[in-house]
Amino acid sequence: MDFSIENNTLREYIGPGGDVTIPKGVTEIGQEAFEGCDNLQSVAIPESVAKIGRYAFACCASLQSATIPEGVTEIGWRAFYGCASLQSVTIPGSVTEIVGHTFEDCSNLQSVTISKGVSRIGEGAFSRCKGLQSVTIPEGVTEIDDYAFQDCTRLQSVTIPESVALICLSAFEGCANLQSVTIPKRVAEIGAYAFAGCANLQNVTILEGVTEIGWRTFWNCTSLQSVTIPESVTELGAHTFSDCIRLQNVTLPESVTEIGRDAFAGCEKLVIHTPAGSFAERYAKENGFSFRLF
């Protein structure tokens, strides 16, 4: 018998690996049930399963595909962590939250489908998924947590829906190939380091509604050339755009009344566009930046 099953919970897999079909009637895949099963190549999860436990498939180095059926409501912390051969995954709409580090270090993960029904993408959920090139976050997601997509170095495009209200610490930090991003209007604050080190980020659209741009949010975005800050923003954090060496034009509205230390350090080509008499005009004069009034 390849499975140790107790009270409809699959406690441990003890088979040889390969292509595995979990028996019908199993309602839970227990904590660490398949962890470190190096020969596991694919797994078919029956519709009876509602919960996938912590580390259930962690470090299954040869796992290439996993079918997660509609009806699964919970995928545990680091459930697929370090599955270096996993290439695609679909999160069903019955799952409301992708919890912390679920797919972290799935270095060959290329395709992620997140179904409508998910409301939160947890801490480090897809961090260091270095094969991921694009992701569409569905309407209904309200929070992209700390480090959610950190160091997804091949990620070129991401669609953030209007429902998102929180983009947290380092959410997209180190996504070196990300080229454009639109921050929706429900986001009040863009977290520290959220897009830091996105070396190919060229287009940033910040919609009216954002009030604060955090510490080092766009630090070292070396391809960014211009950005317009909407009138809802009142504060730029320290080092917000520091070391954006190609940044040439920033439009700062009258609403901005606080600009943190070294917000534009290293932006030697920068021209600040701002209304006459604004705080930003005074900031430009005091810090030696060129400016144009409108």
C-alpha cells in the first residue's frame, strides 16, 4: 500500500513516485505527506480533497504537474515550496487565500492561473519563481502581501485589479524584467521596497487615490524615465526614487507636503514639474534640483 490514510486524511505517501493518483474519498492531504519525494512527477488530487496541509509537497524536486481541483479550500503554508520542476499551477476559486510561501522557490514555474475567489496573496507566496513571466491577478484580490513576488526575475508583466487595496513590503522587489505597472486607486499606500530593483521598469501609472508612496518603493529602478504623482498623494518616503539614474521628469502636485530624506538621491538628470508656490518647488530649490513651474 502506497498511502497511509487515517480518518480520510492522507498522512504519508510511501510509494515509489512517478505519476500518482490520490484515492477518492481522501478529504485532507496531511502535513508533510509527500515532502521530499524526489521521484514524484505528477499528482492527481481527487475532488473529495478540501485541505492540503503544510509542506505537503515541499521539495518534491521532480514534480512537474499538480492538479488542484475545485473544492479545495485551503492550501497550507509552503505546501509546494521548492518544487523546482513544477511548471504550471491553477489555483481554484474555492481557495480564498494563497498563504505564505506556498510556491516559493518553484524556480521553473512558468504559468500561474489564479481563479476569481482568491482575496489575498500571502507573504512570499511566489517569491523566487524565476521562470514566471506574466501573472494576472483577478478582480477580488484585495491584498498582495510582503515579498509575494519578490525576485521573480523573468516576470515581465503583471495585471493588478482595481480591488487591490494593499501592495505590501517588497511585493515585487527584484523583478528585474518587469516593464510596466499600474497602481489602482484603492491602494492608499504603496509599501516600502514594493518595486525596488525592478531594473527594466519603464512605465509607472499611479492612479488618483494613493496617498503615500513608501520608503524606497521605486529605489534603483534604473530604466524609469518619468512619473506623474497624482493629487491624492501627500507624502513620498525616504529614498522613494533614489538611484533611478535615468529618471528625468517627475510631476509633483501641490498636495505633496512631505518628501523624505534622499527621495531622489542619484537622480542627476531630474527635472521636477510642480505648481508655483508648492512645497515641491521649495524642495527642488533647497536640494539643487532643476524645476519647471506650471
